[in-house]
Amino acid sequence: MDYICSKCGKKAPTTTRQAKCDCGGLWNLDYVPPKFSLEDVDSDEWSMFRYRKFMAVEGDGWKDISLGEGMTPVVRFDENVLLKMDYFMPTLSFKDRGAAVLIAYCKAIGVDYVVQDSSGNAGNSVAAYAGKAGIKCEIFVPEGTSPGKIDMIRAHGATCTVVSGSRDHCADVCRGKVDSDGCYYANHVYNPYFYEGTKTYIYEVFEQLKRMPKHILIPVGNGTLFLGAIYALEHLLASGVIDEMPKIIALQSQNCDPLLQAAERGEDKPAKVTPTPTIAEGIAIGLPMRGEEILRLTHKYNIKYVHALEDKIMEARAALAKKGIYCEHTTAANYAAYLHYCQLYGTAEDCLITMCGAGLKSDH
Ligand SMILES: Cc1ncc(COP(=O)(O)O)c(C=O)c1O
Ligand SMILES: [Zn+2]
């Protein structure tokens, strides 16, 4: 299989250790899945790899790496809200979808050392799957990352380096190590195999409900769930199994919103922002590396952005917890943003919201 550069169109075999193209563009996969059909879902496989016919997954190596990720329930929360319980995952966040595919690929091509930067959850996922795969792993997290996430990363046998400064600076430090030491950058934003995993979020919903909800609300930091979800929805559309794009609502933190600002101004590049601290640590991305791609899709599908208001996140978390849903702070931001959206634009009926991180991870 080949990568294809998102900027200059140059191709390279996916076995390359180069994290991006010489021109600076990020890699996409030169891969078009076959037409989606529920008949081609492997119903004997009780993990998200049941959709592997529509994923760029070759061979059976994934069987040794899988921790049973995916297959998370959709729970009715109230008349209008459906919750997709993606914190029911091996490492308690949706990032396992992407990390399982990425690390299975790393194993297949003989990578023996990976590095990754993360606000905590993606690093936690990569560390867990690298542990399963017997691949050495180092994760860089920004200072202030929840201790629960750091403890889990270390428990999986990875080195966890805490970098002072912002999340964006932490990414720079990790990329510096990739450049200087040539280690494999198992990064959820750069590496397109990750999106092959996050696509399954949508395939699962379709198999579970046999339809798509009218609204789908998705948090966007670097946009790994956003992009995977849209690629999968485009695939379902192209396959003729759904006939219209659901209304996507994207949310960003009030304190870090480069894509919301650009979307509202109709711009093609993320706005320059100076993030201020937010309790939604998982979406505090000032410089989303696939920002232009996210904005291209935003304009194409007329996607609306909404803020998670900082002073409403804890209230939303408490409201969810009262009804048995104990999610992490960043995930409570999703529900806070939903409520804000309804205030601004009227009730969003039949809305699917991801509960993508577990509560105990961010308790400190
Ligand atoms: C719980 C949670 N929600 C949302 C996100 C945002 O994901 P992305 O940065 O890929 O948009 C993250 C990222 O770490 C997260 O951990
Ligand atoms: Zn290029």
C-alpha cells in the first residue's frame, strides 16, 4: 500500500519510516474501501475489526494486537440524546480505535520503537497496544496531564516524559526527537492508519441502529474522531446505504478554538489563537496539524461549530453523572456544548454524542 502526500501528491510505500513527506505535507492513505454492506461485516469477530473489509488492514496480525476494542453500546440518555459509550474501551477512551490499527501496522512492518505525544488518552492507547505488541514506547505529555493517564501509560511499560509548557510545545519536543533520532512517530494525527480505526465509530453506529442519527456531535482538537467519522460517512454515502449526510456539530473549547474561529469566518486555515487553560485538556489543540483538511470538510458539509463554555463543563459532568454516566472532563465538554448548541439554535433532535473518555481518568 502507498501513502500519498496531502500537499504535493507524491507517493511513498507505507513501510516508510518518514513521518511526513519531504515537502512537509502529511500522508494520506492511497486506499479506497470497497462498497459498504452489512453482509461483509464479519459478525464472528467481536471487536471493531469486524469491519476490516472496509479498513486498510492487511493480513491477520491485528489478531495478536487487538484488546477487544469497539462494539460500544449506544444508550438513550433522553428524548433527543443518544450516547455512544466509547469509554467502554480497553484504555477507557475512543483512541483505542485508532491505536489498535496503527500499532498492528507498526508490528507488521517490524517497527520496534515508537514515540508519540498526547494530551494523555492517545498516548495511553498507543502505550497499551505497544505493550501488547512488544514494541518499546515513549510518550510525551504536557505538564498538568491527569495523573491517572500518566500512571496508566507507565503501567503499560512505556516511558512517559512530562514536558513543561503547552500541549503544542509538547508535540514540538516529541517531533524534535523523531527528527533527531529517526524513531517511528506513532502519532494519531500524522499517521493515517489511525483514521482507519476511528472510521469504525460510524460503521458501528450504522450496524447498531440500521440508520444514522439526524445529528452527530463530535469534539475537535486534532480531529481524529471528526476525520474518521466523516471519511466513514462519505463511504456510507458513496455505497448508497445512507442517502444524506447527517448534520455534524463540531465542538471546541471556549479557551482554544482555532477551527471554530476559522469556520465562522469561512477561512481555509486554522485561526492563530493563544490557548488559555481549559479543563477540557483533550481538546486543547492550538495548532491542529490537519486543520486545513478539517476546514475543507467543514465548508463542504456546512458543519456548524459550537463552544463548550468553560464554566458549564462541570455542570454538564454532574448532570451526566446523576444519570449514571461518569465521563472525563473533556467528554463532559461534549454535553456542555450540546446544551449550548440547543440554546443558540433550538433543540438538536436525535443527536448522537460520544462519551469518549472515562471519568476516573481525569479526577484529580
Ligand atoms: C476524551 C477526549 N475527547 C476528545 C479528544 C479530541 O480528539 P482529537 O484531538 O483527535 O480531536 C481527545 C483527544 O485526546 C480526548 O482524549
Ligand atoms: Zn509532499
